Amino acid sequence: MTWSEMRPLLEQACWDTLYMVGWSTLVAVVVGLPLGILLVLTDRDGLLRNVLANKVIGQVVNVARSMPFIILMVALMGFTRWVTGSTIGREAAVVPLAIGAVPFFARLVETAVREVDHGLVEAVQAMGGTTWTVVRRVLVPESLPSLISSATTTVVALIGYSAMAGTVGAGGLGDIAIRYGYQRFETELMWITVVVLAVVISVIQFAGDSAARALHRRGGRGGGGPRPPRGAPPPPPPPP
């Protein structure tokens, strides 16, 4: 196979992979971020202490995380067909990819949020801040560098999952590697696919690490620490 024949295949496969990973990451962040924060808030020393809810949510997350992706993808075929009308193609692949990424990202969010200094939480509470204020002004901003690193890790994992999804007709770079590189013995195309995947992952990892380092140097939220909630009384003056 010549380069002129491989190029359109690789371009389309790259766009399919980015499409699957992009939408799956969006769902993982939108659902996994509040889920991870909820795991922290409902813990024994959390602001919304609820041991039963914490155990139920934690168990669901653990079960979903422990399932190998290829098994999860097969188990969700009926649900995927109900949502997208098909079990083949990049749109269908988004469903298992997103469902597999949500618990993965949620646990990373939980770890990142737990690293926030509890003294900042107490300071906002002392100024009359509600739980929502603590989440919005302290937990998320102060853990933002770690959250970006967590999102980067999730994107890299999803690229690997998307290549696996290509083995069952989801499209993308994994599909190219299997259909042409393995089944048609186009070894050169398969290795080019491996190189492309490596380059894409390296670029995403570099961008995520750079953004996390930049935010970390600025103090998580851009410096200055948590601001008092609107309408809260001013903090007491320091002792003489």
C-alpha cells in the first residue's frame, strides 16, 4: 500500500479517534467531576456526611472500574443500540467509552479534592460560606492543577480504549491497525498507526502537564487563596 492510499485512511481514523475521545472525555468530566466531589462531601469527615450514600456510590464506582473495557463494551451493546441505534461506528463507541471513563475520572477527582487544605474549607465556613460556596470557591479552584492532570490521564486512557473499541468495528486508529495491519498483513501501516498514537498521546500529555504546572505556579486558582462569599461579614482583625 502506497502513502497516497494510506494517508486518507489515517486522516479519517485520526478524526474518528479524536471524535470518540473528545465526546467521551466531555461526558466523563461533566458526570465524573460532581461524582468525585460527592464522594468527598459524603465521607465520614465531609460537609454532607452520609456514610450510606458514600458506600453505595463508592461501591458502584468500584464495580464499574474493575470491569475490563472489552467486557464492558460487550455488556453494554444492548444499551448502546438503544441510545444510538447501532453497535458499530464511532457514535456507538462513545457510549461504552464514556461509561467506562466516568468512574475512572471520578476516583481521580476524589483523590485531587482530598488534597485541598482543610483549613481553607474551615475558613470559608467561618465566613458564612455554604457547602456550594466551599465547592465553588475552594475545592474546585484549589485542586484545579490536579484535576487537569486527572483529565489528561483520562484522555490518554480513553485513547487506548478507543483503539480497543476499533477491534469491534468502532472505527479509528485501532480499526485501521486491525483491518489493514493485522488482517491484510499491511505491517507498515500498522507501525505508522502505532507511531501516530504515540505522537497524539505525547502531545496531549505535554499539553496537560504544562497547563497543570502553570496553574500550580499560580497557586491553583491564580493566587490569593479563597475569597469570602458575597454578603459575608469581614474576617476579624489580627490580634495586636
